[in-house]
Amino acid sequence: MLATYGLIASVVATALWSGLLLMLTTVLHPLYARRDAVGFARDMHRFLPIARRSPTNYLLVVAMIVAPVVALVGLWPPPPGVPFVLTALGLALIVAGPLLTSRFGAEPNYAVILAWDPEAPPSDWREVRARYLRLNWIRGAATWTALALFVVAALWPAAS
């Protein structure tokens, strides 16, 4: 029962986060990729302060870490089976993607962008924009893969 609730919560939290990343990478990225330096800097100065401090971000990342841990506790009785392994792999991807990539890659990059004068971005702005886009795709790929693993673990016959 604990495993079932943990896996359902893992799927829901990761699916919601996946949707946010899907919107960011497939809707906003094309917009940002076409902007000139000033346009990109202005957009980021409007978007980042809201997005990076959104309670939704914190809630979903915490849920994506706690829910699989709950599922793993429920799946633990030896021998650990396929759902346990899939859930553990999904959790590892969540820690590597949304948590660590955000903390050590995206957040420092946001600080760089927000330190710019939006009316006069530095000459390396394209590199910083490319890093911003790349980090979002890395977090997206990790999250989407984790979601697939959680779904398969939840649907696996021995998961309950």
C-alpha cells in the first residue's frame, strides 16, 4: 500500500514538473532563441525572478524526491524487484536533474543573467543563453526519463 501511494505520488509530481519543463523547452525556448541580446535580457529579467522563486518549483521538487523514497520504503522487503530498481533509478535521475543541475548549474547561470544590465548585456550573452537552454534540456531529459521509469514501476504487476 505504501509503495502504491509513493509510486502514484511520484508519477503525479514528476508529470506536473515534466509539463512545466515541456512548456519551457518547447514554447519559451524558441521565443528566447530568436531574441537579440537586449530582448533576451529583458525577458529573463521579467521571467527569472518569478520562476526561480515560485512555490510550485519547490513543492514539486520536494515531492519528486520524497514520493519515490516513500515508494522505495514500501517496495523494500527483500528481494527488491523490478519496481524497486526502476524507482531507485528514477529517484537518481530526479536528484541529478531537477535538484543538482538546478542548484549547481541553472541557479548560478540565473545569477549571471540577473546581474546584467538588461539594456546592455555583455558580449558573452549568447554563451550564457546557450547554457540556459542546455540546462533546461538536461533537466527535461532527466525528468522525462524518471517519469517513464516511475510509470513502468507503478504499472509493474508486483509493484503493489
